[in-house]
Amino acid sequence: ITGSLALRDVTLTPDTLVFDSLKTKQLAPAHTFELKLKKLQITGVGILTAYFKKQVNVREIRLDKPSINMIFNKVPKKPDTAKAEKSLYEQISKTFKSIHVNAVNIVDADFDYINKSGTKKTKNSIKHLDITVKDFLLDSLSGRDTSRFYYTKDISFQLAGYKSVTKDKMYSMKVDTISGSAATKKVTINGFKLTPLYPELIFARKYNVQKDRYNLMFDKVEFNGVDFIGLNTDQKLHAKSLRIGPANVEVFMSRESPPPPGFDKGKNFPHMALRRLNIPAIIDTVKLRNVNLKYSEYNPASKKTGSVEFKALTGNILNVTNDSLRLSKNNHSLADLNSLLMGSGKLNVKIDFNLTDKSGAFTYSGSLGNFNMQKLNPLSKSLGLVEIESGNIQHVDFKATGNLRSASGSMNMLYTNLKVKLLSDNIDGEGTKKKGFLSFLANNILVKDENPKKGEAPRTATMTNTRINSASFFNLMWKTVFVGIKDIVGVGIVPEKNPVKQQKVIAKKIREQKREDRREARKAKREKN
């Protein structure tokens, strides 16, 4: 004989007096729960078995549209020498020999995770969440069954069709599915998109300072080997791997506006940002697989946008962690990445991050194979105001040491048939123009069209570059390499324009243009009236 039970408008709240008493005795659980639900349905309850054999068997417990608050409290625990608290089975053993539930289904839940362990309460919310618990068994042996996770064969979850707009109303966010399973130790995110709500320049002009604009599309992000027990009890994330890709990442920035005053992008160096995570994390290996990366920048001097692309970025990053115990054993994270520069040149870059150095120390090295330099024109014409008419790279290799403030190193670059055309930075009106005579001088006096020259040893270069506060980690890396390239091709003696002074000139011109536009608008309005 089996029975069923249905309850509507159910509310469960923890008894704070009991919790505080247990906390004083150092017996309080780390998590408490608050529950409200429209309907609770229990089906397939073995009534006679429960009464005569003291064995509770339930086919399904179903919770429809519940609101669940899971509250984490940092509670003191008795030392190991203290008397061990009773297991869950020991607490029910005088009443029942076993409790077995085939399935617990939580459907369309609103879930809030509230962390009260810090000085400030934090809250993370998830809507429309489905949770499935398979084969819950509580008896004399299940607590020691290593194939079970908290007495179950599996606890899994899925969130489907998530959509929202960011708080600043600048992006829409969409996720096809987020799913996870304690049995497989996986968390998978499919179809994540962060899409700007405005075109590039319109987006940039909504801010008074420089602001990166992101356009992200990740087909798949997957954590493997997740320690769910450690995540639950110690608030520590440990995963054997994080696989990212296929994915497309586009970043755009306009140089029209000044950098944010007092803001130093050094705090966002990858290994410095890792330290600011509000949870201890260990990821043994981050696996990048077929990630397309594009960085674009609008130059108001040329009135054009320049772009650099790294296609099919693939590689591994080892020992990504901010966990103090792990760092005491190994404080270096190593990246080995391969990509196609501008979709063509085979580029390999290795980076060694010192995860504990206060100055943000790192080293990097790389190599580039055969490459047609004209493919750099989408970048060089708009940002460098140089058009590459011809040039072929046979090989480049470089290595450098850096920190938050600067980088320096050495470079080798073998190339042939280099010819360039210089472009003017006509801020006042027409964008870029050709500098015919100066291009002639550059090609015939400054620019060395090949390396090595016939009968000569290959030229090498030393590289030194100092970072300004508005420059990012990757800006420091590529600008240091650019110093070496300039030196080898013969234009290292030509000083770069001071970016701060250039920004002030650009800002002044833009202000003047805006004032002129307002005057013209007022004049047109008067004439219309």
C-alpha cells in the first residue's frame, strides 16, 4: 500500500533560537534554509513498510515553484579532539532503519544564495532553476558509501533560457543552459552571450572617459573535476580543468575621451585581478580551445578604427589559483598559447605569471612564422598611421621580463622587401593623408628593407617600454615587442608621440568641434524660425 500527500502554500523557516544555541555549542550547521513554495507533493510512500519495518520508501518528492534561500554562516567548529557529533543516520536510527527516496524534483525555483560570513552580507540570485536529486538513501552504510554525494547518487541542476539586461542598461545577457552534476563533477554553460546595446562609437560616447566595450559569445564553458563538497563546506572552488571554447571575444575602445582619472589598469593584469576574487579558487588547467580574439581601437587622429585579430587561439594555462596553501607550494602560473595572427601567421606565446609578487612580475616569450606584413594594415593604418606596401616576415622570436610598470627584453626578426607609406594625423578634418615625400625619405633613408642585409649578420634588438596607467597588460606586452620591431627595421630613433600629450590635443580638438556643432545648430534653429 502506498500513499500520497499534497500541501499548498508551504513556508519553512529556521528557528533562530535553536541555531544560536547550537552555534554557542559549536554544533551549528554552516548552511540554513528558508523555503516558500506553491505546492509540495509526495507520492509513492510505502505506508505499511514504514510502520512495520521502520523503512521509509518514497517514489518522488516534488516542489513546484519554490523560493529557496540558502544562507551560509561562518560558524565555529569544535576541535578534532572533541566528541564527534552524531551522524544524520544516528539521529534517526531510533525511529527508522532507513529512508529511501527515488527522486526529489525541484521545478522552476527562485534560488538565493546569501553569504553572511564576511563583514558585508552578499547575495546571488538565480531564477527558474530546476534541481534533481537521484536515489537518496539514509541507512547504516550510506554515510560511508564513497559513490554517494551527501547520501545521494547524484544532485544535478539546470537553468535554461536565461535572459537579462545589465544594471547599467548597456548590455543584454543571454544563456541557453547552465547545468551541473555532482556525479559527473561537471558544470557546463552553453550559449553565453554578452551583447552591447549600442554600436561602437555611440557606446563610447555615452561615457566621459575611456570605457572598454565587450561583445562576447561563448559556445561552451565547462568546469571538470569540481569539488562540490569543498565548495559547499569551505566556500572554496577547486576544479581540475576549465575548458573555454569555441568562443568569440571582441573588445573595442575609443581614444576620443581621456582615461578615467586616477585609474590604473595595472590592477587588472590577469594575475593581479585573480587575487581580488572573493572566493579561494584553484583551477589546475584552463584549456582555451578555438577562441577568436579581436581588439579594436578608434583613433580620432585618423578618424578610423584599427583592429588586431588572433584567430583560433588554443592552449593551456596551468595552476590558476589565489589559494594561499596552493601558492605556498607553487606560486607560478604558466600559459602556452597558439593562434593565427590576423588569421594568417602562426604565433606562439608563453607567459610565466608570478602569482605572489607585489610588483606583478611576469616573463613572456614568443615566436611568429612566415607572415605577410600587409595583413597588419587594418591595425597600422588607423593606429600607427603607417601603411605597409610590402614586406614578408620569415621568423620572429622575442623574450621579455615585465611588471606593473615596465617590460624589457630582446628580439630577433628576419624579413624581406619592406616598404612603408607614412600617413598624416590630420586631427582637424580629413582623417589620414599620404605623406609622399616623407614616405620616400623613410623608405630610402630610415627603413631597412630586409634583415639580414646580404653579407651581414642578422640585426637584433633590445626592447624597453614603460607603461602608462591607462595601458593594459596586453598593451604593455605588444608595445614592448613593437619597440624591438622599430629598432630592427631602422625607425627606432624616431620618437613616439607622448600618448598623454596627444590625448590632450585630441580632447581639445573634440571640444572645439562640439562647440562649433552647437553654434551651427543654434544658427540653423534661428534661421528656421
